[in-house]
Amino acid sequence: MLRGFATVNYYADDLEAAKAWYTELLGVAPYYEVPGGYAEFRIGDFQHELGLISSAWAPPGATNGPSGEIMYWHVDDLAGSLDRLLALGAKEYQPITKHGEKGFTTASVIDPFGNILGIMYNPHYLEVVSSIREP
């Protein structure tokens, strides 16, 4: 049934400021936009989609502060990525946390727009990417 991650959406009261912040963080501009309401980035090895939605378009209760699931994005340098997010104005939500002995490590922040952004060093992700790349 579930075949893979397609799009994660974050809400922002100030969509233009959110677009600028994520463009700075990701190093790419949105590839798709609906004026005044939506901007979407494609990023990473699988071109996953990160969408920014104007809070005016949010369903009731969706923007009442950090809550719900945390989508973790794989990063190669967890500490460096966390430092960069904090330098760009994000606030620590969960500190760097090791999970077991296999190298899985996470952290998360709250972006300047109130969304939880998870980052993770994930050995399994690296195994999958290396197994599908052409030699």
C-alpha cells in the first residue's frame, strides 16, 4: 500500500519568508509555485518533495504549534546540519539522540515558521542509495 515518501508539507504565515528561508537552507529555489499559496522544492537523492503552504490554506487546527509526526531527512553530517539550521534561525526541538548501536542518530528543530523539521543520520538510507546507483 505505502510505496514511499512523496511530499511533506509545512505551513507558514509568511509564505515568501518561508520560501526564502528554505531556498537558503536547501540551496535551490522552488521548482513549482501557486502564487500566494504554495511552493514546492525537489531535493535529495530521490527528488523528494517539500511543499510550503500558506497558513491561510491550512485545515482547521493544523497550525496550532509544533505537533504530530516528524519527517526525518537523511543528512551526512548530523551535527553540522543541526548547527546550520540553528544558525539560520531554527530552534532546537530535540537534541542529537543516538538510537541503539547501529548508527541511527536523530535531531529536530522548529523552523522559523513553527514546523518541526527532523534530520537523521541513517545507515539504512545510505545502503539503499548505494544499492540502486549504477556502478
